[in-house]
Amino acid sequence: MYDVVVVGAGPVGLFLASEVALAGCSVLVLEREPEGRSPWRARPLGMRGLSPASVQAFARRGLLEALREAPDTEESLAGSRRVGHFAGIMLDGSALELPPYQLPSTLPGMLMTSLEAVETVLAARAVKLGAELRYGASVTDVTPYDDQVVVRAGEQEYAARWVVGCDGGRSTVRGLMGFDFVGTEPQFTGYVVDGTLADPEKLEPGFNLTPTGMYLVMHTGGHFAMMDFDGGAFDRSQELTREHLQSVLRRVSDTDVTVTDVRRASSFTDRAMQTTTYRKGRVLVAGDAAHIHAPLGGQGLNTGLGDALNLGWKLAAVARGNAPEVLLDTYTGERHPIGEWVLDWTRAQALVMRPGANAPAMQRLMRDLLQTHDGTAYVYSKLSGLAYRYDVGDEHPLAGRNAPDFQFEDGTQLSDLLDDGRAVLLDFAGDVEDPGGHVRYAAKRPLDDLGLKAVLLRPDGVVAWADDLGTLDAAVDRWSLRLK
């Protein structure tokens, strides 16, 4: 019997498998596709942006350099002008200031990379840690029992203490287990195309909001995207022919541009749905299996990676018997509100982009707001993933937030202390006793202590406690960080 079976070998499933295997649990990953590599996941259609929070997560598990070395990866430094968009309106991040309790970082501000690169790095990590990956294993049944779950894939059955569905927006696990999946229906059909344009000069590069929709021309010229506000009627309902794609592109761009060749194309919508809970007994869901929405602002991948980082250490602690099952309830408690926010975030963008007589007024208003320092700072704080705050039972302003990137006088940095997946107690003043258990004690002097004497970090890098020595034991116990 496995400790955990993960269904789905995308970035979320592989990151989760790595987290659980890092803690010494036995993990099996089942993936329905016959192999890990796919042209849909490589450049250009597979390109995605990793937020600063996701970049931190890779750095804190020792995975960032491998991802940086991937041929598809491009990075921008903190303070770059290139920090994202809201409803196709670009943000200028060059004048952004650090929010309270954050520190200057040596990490990239963001990374552009491909799903193939992310999955290659994470699969290698998972296998190195002992996880088993089986491709061509399509799950057809999930049967929960009091003490285990049995998963059927083809002619094989696999028993596990816990099962996590990371199998995408059309999740088999979610459907078989009867998770309630609720939300709003789509307003548009979106298209992503890798093709050839006879006259690309007729289109403006970048995001373009028009009276009839939106189009986006990537740097390759033949890689473009568009949104047609047809109520989602065309998505997956008809063949994506060259003629249809050209017709939509001409309509939304108001040009007579010619599409001469289509190598690959896919469609999507802004349907926004979420499970009402992320856990039903011994079965959990993460990533697109838990929430789907339009890919506006690149929130899908980053939200899913956040799910995996939040769930991984908790699931491992419960599977090892070092924490009670109730710890898993904090997964839904902490991540469901973030999923709900992401759905609203994409709904708001679709509303701003929707054509109509009043659309230009709304778009001008948003451009004016996003040209202000406060407007840019607000949107960037959301897109970066650094504004999230969990309720961890501590009142300190830093508690519940992603830890700042502390740099230490001995030349090390915070990511060097989190690579083994344990909690970390940072003792800046030498006043705290080592609590033992699953806590890595580090008495180090930082270059900037932010006025703090000590900080306790959960394995996911979230601050569980700060400074009030009288409540440290309670924080350690609350997060089950001691050996039982």
C-alpha cells in the first residue's frame, strides 16, 4: 500500500509528489497520457509565467537553478517593468516599492518558462526522492474505505492511505468522488494558435482590446491568442479550422490579416468553477481539479503550485502519523479562499474586456487607475502571490505570510534552510531554545532582521509565529511540528 497516490503528472501533481516523497512517504503518480512530453506543453503554446511566490517555492526546494537552465526559461529581475497585466492592460513595475515585512531578494522577479520545462525538473526531482511515475495509466474508478482508498487504472488496482486528484479541469477523480463543482458559465471562447501569418505587420504586438474582443500577438509573430465574446459557444464544439480562426482574428482585430497555416490550436473559456471543499475523506483535489477559470494573468499554474506546496507537508505529516487528520482541514481552510479570489479576479478582467457601448469608458478608467502607484502596487501584490495571508493563530503582521528572503551574515540565505522540507526556527538574537521534533533550528544573524528576534516557519515557508516567545510552544503544537 502506498502512502499517497497522486492522479495527474502535470506541474501540480509532480510538485505535490515531490513534497510528499521529500518527507519520506511512498508515492505513486498515475498519468493518463502515454508519455510526459507533448508539443502542447513546449514552446510556444506551453509557455507560462511563474510568479514571485512560485519562484520562491522552487528556490526553497533547491529546484530554481535547474529550471533557470532549461532552454525555454526567460527571467526578469525584481524591479523590472515587466510584471504582468490586468485585462490586457500592462503594469509598469519599475517604481514598485517593497511591501511591509518584505526584503530585497536575489531571486528573479518572475520566470517565463514552459510546462515541459517545469514538468521535466519536477519529474526528475520526484523520481530522485523515490516517487514512482506511471504513464498511460488512465484512472477509471476510485473507491474509498475507512482506512484506505483503492484506485483502478486499466487492469491494475492500487491501494493508498490518501489519494489526491491533480488531473486537470475535467478531473476524473473529482467526478468519481462527487465533489460539488459550482460557479459561473463563460462569456467568451478564447483561442491560442501556433501558426503562420502572411501579413503580421497588420496586427499590433502585445495585448489589444478592441470593440469586438481582444487579440494578443506574441513575439514569434505566428503565435497569437484571441477572445471572442460568444458566450463560450465555440469551445470544444467544432473543429478549429484555419478558416474559422482567420475569421475570428479578422473580426476581433478589425483587419484583413491572413492566416496561411495552423500548426496547432486550442480553445478555452472563462468558465469559473470551484469545488466547495478540497477534501472528501481520504480523497483531496488540487490545481485545476479544484478550480478552473480563464488564464488571464497566468494565475492557474501559480495557484495550483500554491495548492501543492500547502498540502504536501500536511499530507506527509498525517500519512507518517506525526499529525492528526484535522491538520488536513486547514488545506481547504487556507486555499479555498485563494481559489475563490482567483475566480473573481478573472471574472473582473472578463467584465472589463467585454465589448459593448460602455466598454471603452471602463477600460479608460482601469488604465488611469493602473497608471497610479497605488493601483499598480495593488494589482502586482495580487499577481505576485506575496499578498496572501493565512490565519495561523498569531497576531503578528508577518504571521501567515510568505517569509521574507532573509540573507545571513555567513553568506547563506533562507532558501538554504528550507530545502529539506522541514519547519525552520530562525533565532536572530540567540534567545530561543531548540524545540526539536520536525523543526530545523538555525541561530543566525541576518543582514536585516526587520526588527524581529525570532521567526518560526512552516515547511511551506509561511510564517507560523514571530517574536512573542511566550506563544512559541503553542505555535509548534498547533502545526504538529513536534515528534509524537
